[in-house]
Amino acid sequence: MAKETRTARGSAGKRKRSTTTQEPPARASRRPASPARAAPRDRKLPVDLGRALVEAFLTNERINQVLLDLLEPRIWRAFPASSPRRNIATSFAHIHNVRCTRLKLSDPSNAPPARLERGEVTPDEAREALAASARAMARLVERSLEAGGHVPNHRPDVVALVCAAITHEAHHRGQICHWARELGAPITPEQQLRLWEWEKRWKEVAGAGTDAGASR
């Protein structure tokens, strides 16, 4: 009798354990649905990385234009105490002139835009010149992509060209923002946010074409 009772209890335990082992497969069958719900629709198509490079540079230029609009004209030529040899006007001219040098070296078959006189440039002249050199740089990027990503007289490739250009110009934008505060005309935190809202600036140039994107 005792043996039969133990046998019955053992059989019940086996049935109980076997029931428990059926639960994990049921949970596993629900897992594939989560990634499908999380995947956004616009990620179904691959990114055109070449076009993305062009738009990145034009977005960078759009930020230059926004910064120009935020500055008070009265500090355009003033020299801050921390920088006796360079000011806001000469820095924007420098950005444009560096682009012109790169274009002359890497795209000699096309004449670059005219260089700016650092000591005489006006805000409006800077806006127009930067828009022109940005369009020319975008075309250089496009031609380099057509050549397999190689840039004449620039190593290692077109990605490095865009990254170096954006880094250089962002460095000078930071200086300009610092000088504006030093000269008594600070750019407010709300205004500074416009320089960091990359997606919004990108939307202002994406799809507008190379020419329109640099000058908007």
C-alpha cells in the first residue's frame, strides 16, 4: 500500500513537472512580434550614404548662416580681449577662404569662388560667399563620390574631407559664440539651440538640391 502511494505521488510529480516545461515555448512564440512593431517604416530602405555626405556638409553651412543671422552687427569687426588678431568678421572670411583653397587644390578644372578680404568683408558679403563656396564644395563631394570616394590631393577619402571641413568650421563657430559674449552681445541659450538642432537644419536643406540647400 505504501509503495502504491509513493508511486502515485511520483506520477503526480512527473505530471506537474511536465506541465511546467510546456510554458517556455509558449512565451518564446510571442517574442518575434516585438521587433516587428518597433521597426520604423523609413528604415526599410537603405540610406544613400553619398547623398547623406552632401547633405551633411550643406547642413553644416546652414548652421553658419543661422549663426550669421544671430550676431549683432555692432560686434562684427570688434576685437575681443582674448583675440587681438582675429575677430568675427575675419573668422567667417577664413572659413570661406579655406574652402577656396581646398577647391583650388582638389578641383582645379573649376574656378573657385573669389576669396574674401578679411579686413573688409561685410555680413552680407560673408553670407553670399559662404553660400557660393558651400555649393562648390558640395559639387566637389559629388564628383569625388563618382570617382569612387577619392578626392584629388586629399587623403584618405571624401568622408575625411567632409568630416575635416565640418570640424574646422564648428571650431570657429564656437570661437565666435564665445567672442559674442565677451563683446557684450551674447547669443542666448535659446538661440544657441538653433545651432545644435541638426535634424531641423537638415530638413531645411534636404531635398532642396545642392544649389538651393546652401543658400537658404
